[in-house]
Amino acid sequence: MKKGKTSAEIISLGTRLAEKTRTVANQLSDEDRTRLLQRGLQMIYGGRREKKPAHRR
């Protein structure tokens, strides 16, 4: 019978990307964190654009 890999041996792409993001984010100052948060909120909630009509089939 084959043994499956343990969770310690399997490193997914998401895990690797999260590790890289954490290392960058941990070096941010409070001002940088605030600025980036405001930028993200602006992307989510600010400047609603006019909706384009859907293409009819």
C-alpha cells in the first residue's frame, strides 16, 4: 500500500504566495499600511463606473 504525502511535505502555490506576501507586509510601516488600506477601499467602494449592457445571445 502506498503512503500519502504528509501535509508538511506538500506546499501548495497558495502557501508559497502567502509566505512571500507576509514577508513583504511585515516590513510595512503604519503609514504604508494605512495608505494601502485606503487604496484598497477606494478600489472596492469608490468611483462606481457606469455599467455596460450585457451582450445578448
